[in-house]
Amino acid sequence: SRLQTSAPRVFACGDMAEIGRLMTGTVGEAAAQGRVAGGNLCAMLSGRDGEMKDYAQVVKEVSLKVGDLELHVAGCPTGPALEVRMLDGSDDMTCRLLVVKDGRTVGVQMVGTNRDFRKHVESISAGG
């Protein structure tokens, strides 16, 4: 969480960082991680380890629209110990899914609509 590797005095950010078993891949997140990693390295080198900060990971989201097709995804995809729930409002032209772990929303996926997408992304950010 402090972007510190197992090697002494080595920190990682961007595509090289794995936080909570998740890798990152956006330029904005890499820049934010770089600021935290750099600050933590400076704190460590000056003997102020107590001033090191944890990196607060943001919920990743992507929205695409190509012609009439739109896709909106955020948070965790499906995987072990995750449940996928179809939301009301899904039909022949749209699909609205929540990814849930231990009763808490950890991901949202929508095709053909963005109805309530922001509300579900905010529930991921707020911890469910």
C-alpha cells in the first residue's frame, strides 16, 4: 500500500505496481502513485518512516461508445469468490450487471445503457 517493493529503498508505480493483487494501467493513476512513492522514498531516506503514506487506489472505470453500442465498466471483473447479479432493466438490447463479494458491490458492467452507472460506481468507492 506504500508502493514499496520487497527490495530495500525500491518503490514502484504505474504498470510495475501491484496493490492488493491488482495491477494498474492508467496514466493518471501512475502519476498519482509516483507522487506517493517519491514522497515515501524521501521520507524513508531522511529517517522519517512514520511520515510515509498509503496510496488510496481509485476505482477504475471505462466508458466507450462506438456507433450505437455503449459499454461501461468499473471496479473488479468476475473471478473467484465473486457473484454476478443481473440488475432490473436488462433486456434484449441492454445488460446491467453488478459484481458482488460478501454482499458488497465491487464492480459494475453495463452494455447498451448507462442507467444508474454513476450510482453503482459511487457505491464501490464508498465501500459498498
